Amino acid sequence: MSEKVGGGKQERYMQPSILMALLAGQSHGYELLQHIGEYGFLKGDAPPGMIYRHLRQMEDEGLVVSAWDATGSGPAKRVYGITDEGREVLDAWVGYMERQARGLLAFVERYRQRG
């Protein structure tokens, strides 16, 4: 298959992936790294710097909140949670994805009918 097919920045769906992972509950960055790959938008492992950059930006935008968790053994970890505004943004992302999916399926159907 051509390298031109299915291209695009893998960061495009980082924000909704993080928000989706946080719907299950609070999490720290490393846990988020493990979960966001399950959604199928990233090829391979996401670089840790990428997720932390997104988390900082999302916190600045009010989509997530964070706090230090010093419980347990080892160093304190920053734990993130989704805000109400983050849930609204995730809902908008899902609506966008649904529209994109319908358009893609319509395209495929037209192709198959001509075949």
C-alpha cells in the first residue's frame, strides 16, 4: 500500500484519547500512555513528552485538572482528572468522529457500488 494512504499527524487524536482514558477515573501520565494506544489512533508508543505537553495544554484550557499524589512508595506523581468542560469537549470530539465515520462509510459504499 502506498505511504500516502492513511497519513496524517498521529497527534491529531491525542486530546480525545486522553480525555477518553480519564473518563475511567484519575490517572497519572505513564498510565495514560499505556491506555491511549488502545483507541487505535497512534502507531506504536506515544513519546512521553508528547502526552505531557498535551496534558499541560489541556490543563491550561480547563479540560483536565491535576494534583500531586505522594501516597505509596516512590516519588510523588501528578495525577490528572477530567473536568466538566473536558467532558463537553470529548462529547464534541465524538460528534465530529461520528460525522467523519458517516462520510467515510458513504464514500466506501459509493466505491463498492461502482465496483
